[in-house]
Amino acid sequence: MPGVQGGVERHCEALYPLLAGHNGVTVRVYRRKPYLRPDSRDARFDGISFVDLPSTRVRGLEAVLHTLLATVHIAFHRPSVVHVHNMGPAFVAPLLRLLRLPVVMTYHSVNYEHKKWGSIGRALLHLSERVALRCCNRIIFVSRARFDAMPQWVKNKSTYIPNGVDEPHLNVGTDFLLRHGIHPGQYVLAVGRLVPEKGFDHLIKAAQRCHALSQLVIAGADDHSGDYRRRLEALDSAGKTILTGYTSGDNLAALYRHARLFVLPSLSEGAPLVLLEAMSYSLPILASDIPATRQLPLATANLFRPADVDSLTDALARTLATPHPARYDLTPYNWNTIATATLSQLHPSPCKP
């Protein structure tokens, strides 16, 4: 924060500036040094301070090391409440409770469903989830489906607060698109980190088969090794796909603004921010039929079977034959309302040690 790819990171970047300053609230954010660019390292937000800690970028170790170092710092600089994002870092909840600090976790996604984790990683994430559910004072679920799936003893100390979405930036040009050879108004857009659970390989396969699709744009950075990106490039036999890498700010707004259709082919999601962003631009939507998308204001015709290339190909052909702007009710996804609801959960009184 700011400007780091990922749903959790963007959630925090939108939420914490709204929390800071409410009734004297100050926020301390722990960041990992390897991810900081010069512009993010020097960023300033009213009421927010940053603690930048060393870390590794070795998968499976970086979150553990960073979380332990942050916990040591927290032990000596005792805040009123500790806000942890997702189950992985929440393994330190028992330590924080021993320090008599209240802990609130926001549960974003089911990490152990992600394909990047092996059997040991998934087992540790399962364990961390059980620890978090038991030891956190309060739990915020961004997914209604995940909240509903919890046992009653978890629901008793939990609440559902969705992700939010900003107002769209409609006055954006096409310079970024033209630099990448993207044709305004003629491309299908997908946005997300290049990892297998996002299902971009199925989307590229469907794009090769769909004659109505002339250009597919995928905006997102590689994750660690870059193997998945190379796999995606190899699948693009027809030369229809453009990978823009990590894209943010006005450049990302331009991609949304000038797209013909937005597709979310994910196999697993918590509460996809990119889908809300696409909806804010009134784009026609196609999305995998998974619990995270069924909780959003989408019609059945907007959904296709996950990991099913035939289903996605048919949906692309049908939607591209009669594309038209859509209107979605995004009232529940206002960040100011979400910040107020979150602050009520973070207040020390409902989550005493």
C-alpha cells in the first residue's frame, strides 16, 4: 500500500484512509519492503503511519516472517486493536491474545483452495483458519456465502461486510491502449493476478474458439516464477491475447472504460473487487458460476460453468452477438458505508481481550 496488486491490498488502500481520523482513530500499517516502489515508499496518508519490515519473497515464508516481525513490533507498541487480513497471517492470533490485545480478522478468501499451495501449505492454512476462527475476537466476512457456511458459534462473533467500489473514472483517454496495440471498444477484458485459480487459461482457450472475439486483454502481473504467464502465452495460438502486466490508476480505468465485455473466469474467489469495478463501468459481464459471483446482482445469463471451456465459449459468442451496456445496483458497496460498519467491529469495546 499504495499501488500493490491484490484484492486484499486494494481493500486496505480504500478502507484505511476512511477509518483514519474518525473520532481520533489512527492507523498503523505493516508493509513488506520487497514490494515497495519508490513512489509507494514515500506515500503519505493523513492519520496513517507505515512500518516497513524486511521480508523474503519465497512463497510460503514471506507471510510467516512478515507476520512474526509485525507481532514483535506490536508487542512493544501496543495498539487498541489489531486488524488481520485473511487466515494465513491470523496464525498469530493466540500470541496477540496472550498479550491481551483484541484481534479482528477480515476473512477475504479460502486460501487453501488456491492451486499454488501444495499439500503441506494447504494443511497449514486449514490449521491457521481453525486457529483464527477460535482465537479472533471478531471476524468480518467479505463473502456472504462464506459467512453463511460457518457454524453458529462463529457467526455469533462475526458479521458480513462486503467489499466496496469507487466511482468510475469515465474521462480517460486511449493512449495506454494504443501503446499496447489494443483497439478501443473491440476487446474483451479480464483483470487479476496471473495465477491458476483465476482461470485465465480457460478464457484464452475459449477465445481461440470464439470467432466473434477479435482481441482479449488480460491485465495483471505474474506471481513469483512467471510459469503461468508463459503457459498463457503458449495457449494463445491465434494471437488474440494481450497481457499488459500489472496495470493500475488511469491506465486500468482506460481498460475498463473502453472494453466491450468483462470476463471473470476464476475458479475460486472471496469477493472479487475487479468484478465490482467492471460493474461500476456498466460493462456487460460474464463470470464463473461460483459462490462469490452468485452473491452479486448478476443474472443467470451472466454466469458460465467454471473451468468449462465449452460453456465459456458459448457464453462469449452469445454475449458478443448482442452487447449492450448494463446497469447494476451497487448501493451496498459504498466504501463510506463499509468503513463505518468496519469501524464498529474494530472498536475495542465489542472485542475485549
